[in-house]
Amino acid sequence: MRLTIIGGGGFRVPLVYRALLDDPDSAVTLYDTDPARVEVIAAVLRRLGDGPPVRVAASLDDAVRGADFVFSAIRAGGTAGRVRDERIPLAEGVLGQETLGAGGVLYGLRTVPVALEIARRVRELAPAAWVVNFTNPAGLVTEAMSSVLGHRVIGICDSPSGLVRRAARAAGADPAAVRYDYVGLNHLGWLRSMTLHGRDLLPGLLADSAALASFEEGRLFGAGWLRTLGMLPNEYLYAYYFRREALAAALAAEKTRGEFLDRQQSAFFAAAARSPERAHELWERTRREREETYLAEARDASGGWGRDAQDLAGGGYETVALDLMRAIEGDRRVRLILNVRNGGTVPALPDGAVVETVCEVGADGAHPVPCVSPGGAELGLMLQVKAAERATIAAAVSGSAQAALRALALHPLVDSPAAAERILRAAGR
């Protein structure tokens, strides 16, 4: 497997490489627009063990040419851009995060043109390659790239698989043995059934308060609301269902998530550049702190609690990525929750709209498994967010200020077109 990682100086790249340690036939190429960062990450990889050979490419074209898989995990504007994406909306009393609300729209406007250029170079130089997209906002960016690459770009996220894993354990089942029904958009989906030997475990789990209190989503949303919904929402839906509490927590926080990561990563890369021999040790310590503080504001707003030990250990998006690539490479026919073109899965959405749902994966790519359409409330939210996503893509491609305003004002987490206009002005749009 010839794997190219675009955004090879990204902090989480070692997780992907670590998952490949037992694959001696692989080769990894890193590319990043920041040479200093990518050299630090290469130093971390060299100390992870006897893994696949690693090469740092000098250009995007050099990195892409001849690849079997291209893993796209870029951050246009760096962590400093994320800080602005979050702080500017908060000044207007609006939630902003790299995938949610005004922050997600601002990040999408900046990222889509870069992602499209990557897609065009892959199509030109590695037409048989598969692109695995982890660049956020993952659903929106995957949809933009699919306009160039079609079904050969597949978006991944570890939130849905983590939800299934945690829910199965809480229900007393082996996560690997359950079948599940999950549908939505990236960071906007619902686990609607979880069956073992033909029996749905979800009703029993929802009725068991102690079991619900044993895992993250149960504590985050609370037993009462989960029973009212009759399903388990993705953790990011906290911002929609508990909008007031989420906004209050964000406003009260000393730092936004972007500010925390900007400070943390700057310190890590500086320290690792000074002491390359300690790069892996410094990375592992920083990674642990990063995982412990994930979604800290929402956890504080819902009562304050720590993350599960199994989730802190890893096994997230890098596992999804590796399972996907190996299924395609070996035609293994596995089921994964992925971001792919709708193709009639949710009839109310266009066929080309990217949804997040259960897919069967093999040598011919990922194909959605037929499922029951979402209920009216869930579908309504999906339609609103998808309208904002598609307007964001249109604005990013055209440069239209009107399209950008439409994207921002249509989002259900933005409550005023006037505020949307001020946010765009402050962001230089």
C-alpha cells in the first residue's frame, strides 16, 4: 500500500502510522506546506518502531504521483485560523467550532479551494488512487472533492464508530459483533438501532439509567432526553439540542478549543524541534492531554466528567482509515460508517449530497446500505445543515459574498442574518 498523507505535519499523523506498524508492505509519503512541522512528525515516526519506510515529499505533485491512497488531513490557515473561526462568532453570541455553526462555515470557505486543488492533482497524477478525507468540515469537504473525484473520495470520522463502540459495551455486547443503523451528516447523525443475533439492544439500553450513565453520550445528553429521542445522537448534536448551555459554556471558557490547541501544538513543535530525540515522548504526552480535553466545554456544561480510558488510548479515526483502506485493497467486504454520496439513501436529499451512514466497503469503494429514512425532526435538521454546507461550497468556488452570507445565515446555529453579515465582515469576507 503506497499511502500519501497530505497534511503530513499534522499532529495526529503518528496515529495513522502507528496503525500501519504491522504492515511491512506499506510505504508512507508525507507532504505539508510547513517543512518544519513535517520534519518534527517524521522524527516522531522514526521512533515509533520498525514501521513502513517514510519519505517527505518536496511538493504536492511529488507526493501524489503513484499513490494508491491519498489521506487528506489539512488545516488551511493553521490553528491560528481556527482561533479566529471560533472567536469571531463568539463575539456575536454565536457558536463557532471547526465543524459546527459559523466556525464551520468560515473554515469551509477557506478550505474548499485548497481541497479542490488537491482533488484535481490526484485526478491528474494518480487517477486510480482513492482519497480518504479527514479534513474538516469532513462532510462538506468530501462533497466538494467528490465534484472532481466522484466516488473515489470517501470521508471518515471516528465519532460514529466511537458511539457504537461505547453503546455496545454499555449494553454488555462485543462491539465487533453488533449490527447497527446510523444515518445523518458528519457530526449530525443518530444511532437508531444496534442488534445482536437479531435482537435490538437499544431499547433495553435506553431503559437502563445506570447503563446510560456508564458512557459518554449517555452522560452528555442525559437519560431523559435520550429516552424522549428513542435513539443515541452523535456527541456533536449537543450544540443543537442544548444550544443555550453549549453557548454559555463556550462564552465562560477561558480558552476556546482552537486557542488551547494553538498553544499546545506550538509548544510541542518548538520543544520537539529543539530535542528531536525526545519527539516521540513529547508527542505522546501532548496527545494524551489533547484527548483528555476533547469536548471539555460540553462535558462541563452537562455536569463535568472525565473521558473513558478506552477512548483516551486511541483507536479512533486511524482505525477507521486503516479498515477502509484494507477493505478496498483486499476486497474484504466490511461495514463501516462513512461519508459518501447519498445516492438515494435519504430520498429528501440530492443524490450527490454527502451523507454519513453505514456502508459496505470492498474493492469497488463504499456504498451506502439501504436504511429507513430519518424522522421528520432529524430530516429537517439535516436539510437545514446540508443547505448551509452546499451554499458554503458554492461561495468558496465562486467567491460570491451573497452566497457566503446565505451559507452562514441559513445555518440553524446562526440566529440572525445581521449577525452573519457582521461575522463575515470581521472575518474579511
